[in-house]
Amino acid sequence: MDDAKEQMAIRYVLGELSSSEEERFRAELALDQELSQATRDMGEAFASLALTAPPKAAPAGLPDKIIGATANVRPREISSFWNFVPWALAACLAAMCALLASEWVQSQRNLVAAQDKLARSNEELAALRSRNALAQIRIATLHSLVDSFARTNAVVVWDPDKKSGVIQFSNLPAPAPGKNYQLWVVDPKSPQPISAGLVPASESGLVKVNFRPAHAIASAGKFAVSLENTVESQTPSQIVLLGQ
């Protein structure tokens, strides 16, 4: 909204427009949503100012000063003076309200601009964090240590910040009865591999598992899959897949 429209809106709210000007302005309000909203905001601002302004008592001795100032003025001049006073006060009030309304509208614009800038900054920060997180992601491919798993593919996507990952298998043979696959994370600072849970069997050979080491680790040096006889072992028995 340009300055001309803003001034016209202020005059409209204060009732300073002529009948023809007011009619044209109302027609423009119906077509311009931004102008209509700004005009409503100004009206509310004026109402708030009127409600929040505290009453003030006249200065002490003001009536005597007025009487003294008009003692030598002819009745017609006195009448003209008192007729002029309300209009002068009204004009001063209108000018003050217009100034305050203009400042309020500008403050609202500044607030919206600041909010937009903050939103853009937050979006840029989130994008930077996302790029940084992706840069830290580690991808490891596991290789077969046993001929029967030569066609098996296993890929680990590891997030070092969250200390968790996901592993996806293809062509993973179904374990024999009484056997289970178990996933391990090898921490260079740990004396033995740390269990990351069992791998569920799948007839299709396609398996995807989200995992997290059973104990806190410093770093993940390698990943391994073993074939176990028990439900879940404390140490790997036969490692069939290994990668880093």
C-alpha cells in the first residue's frame, strides 16, 4: 500500500473525506484487500487510543486566565473564539491520531518483515543442519565370508550422531531351523563386537532393519552379521557377512 492510499485511509477513518471522496474510497476498499485490512487496523488503533488515553484535568487557574484574556474582547469576537476552539482541538486530535496511526501501521509492517526474515533464517539454518547431517552419514557394504552368502547384498546406512542405523539385505537365505541371523557393531575401543539385535527372516530374501547397538559405543568401525544357534548371543559365533 502506497503513502497516498495510507493517507486516504487515515482521512476516511477520521471522517475527513467528502461524500464523493468517501464513495470512491469505499469502492476501492471493495477491490483492494490489503487496503481494506489496513483501514480496519487503523480504525481499531484509533479506538484503542481513545479507550486507553487517561482523562486529564485542566491546569489550575485556566478559567481565570481565559476570562482575563477575553475581558476586553467584544461579545462577537468572544463567540468566534469559542466557536474556533473546538475545531482547533479537533484538528490537533486528528493530526495526532493520524501520526500515531501511521506509526502503528509502519510498526506492523516492520514486525511482519522481521517475522519473515526470522522464518527465512530458520529455514536456512535447518537446511545447513540437514546438509551437515547428510555429510556425516556413513554407508558401508557388507561382503560375504561364506560361499553360500556370495549372492547376498547388505548395505548399512549409519548415523554417527544418533548412534543408530538401518541395514538392508537382498538375496538373504532363510536361516535353517533353530538358527538366527544377528547384527553386530564393531567398536575399535570395545574388546568384542556389540550386539545390535536379530535380523528377521524373510522368504523373499529382502529384509530392512532399523538397529541400535545394545550398549553405548564410541564409534562404529565395522558391521557384521553372524549365524547363531541361540535366540540372541552375547558374542558372535559364525560371522557370514562383514563390512566397514
